[in-house]
Amino acid sequence: MIAALIDIPPNVGYSVVFALIAIETMGIPVPGETALIAAALLANRGGMDIGTLILLAATAAILGDNIGFAIGRRYGRGLFLIKGPALEHRKKALELGEPFFAKHGPKAVFLGRWVAGLRIASAWLAGINRMHWPTFLFWNALGGIAWATSIALSVYFLGHVAEQAIAIAGPAAAALVAIALVAFVVYKWRQRRAVAVDARATSSGADGE
């Protein structure tokens, strides 16, 4: 998959990456993330523009997820409750799913971008469990942009190192690097926020004396 994408003309590559990511996030298991990784490697070699690639990947992720959400909202529950094996378990899953998405939906939608199974299913699950669309749209868009940026830039800047890691451990290696980078950024942001909150609390206490 990676070699095939690298060998095709860049103008076709953009279309392929967009289509695969959009289809994957609609809920169909195709190698969308692998396509993004391959294209980022190609961009590292000068064959594609990394900024254009990130923009197209983020747009495709957001578009595909919203189509998946709409399908899940309209048809998912009916399909999920079709008479057949484990119907009672499926009903129970729906009963548990709604309060879960009411409480943890934003985190599931955002963080699911970096998890293969959730990347495919999270939009459907959000739709089936009646998550509010404006909330879904915000976190989905934020996740799509962060995912496309982190994956593409990690592979782009690592270049040959990323290619070697992928050759040894597969495309998941590049995704793990991106996850680590995102986790580090989130950690630093939370750390700085905690320091700022402590500083404000100290300042307020001093003013009240």
C-alpha cells in the first residue's frame, strides 16, 4: 500500500488519500491512515506538499465522520436491533451506550481518531447513541485536524527514520509516534495550565490578605 502510493503521480495521490480517509471514517475498513502515512513520506521526498496534504486529510476525516454520524443516527439503531443472535446483549449495549456518550462522548470522538477500530466506528456509535450533533461536530473537527497534523508532520519530519520504523514494525509504528507526540503536547499543556491556575490562586490569596 505504501509503495503503491509513493509510486503514483502526486495529483492522483491527493485524490486517493482524500478518498481513502473519507471512506474509512464513514465506517468502511479501508487503509486511510496508511494512505496518509505513505503520502507524508512522499511529501518528505518532495513529491507532495505537506500543507495541502494535511488540509485534505483533515477535511476528508471531518467529512467522512459526519456522513458516518448521519448514517448511524438515521439507520444505525435499526440495523443494530435487527432480530438475531445476541439481541438482548445488543439492547443492553445501547442502554449503556447513551449515558456513556452523554458523559464521555467528546473524549471518545476526539481520541478515537488515533485508534484503528474507533476511527472507523466512533462516528456511527456517536450517531446511534444520539450524541448532540454540534458537540460531535466540534470534537470531531478538532480531532480530525489534530490527527491529520500529528500523523502527517511526524512522518514528514522523521522521514527516513519513519520509513525504516514502518518497514520493521508496519504503519502502526508511525501512528504510535504521533500518539506519543500528542500525549506529550497534552501533558505540557495541562502542566502549564495547572501552573497558571496555581499562580492565579496565589495572587487572589495575596490580594485578600
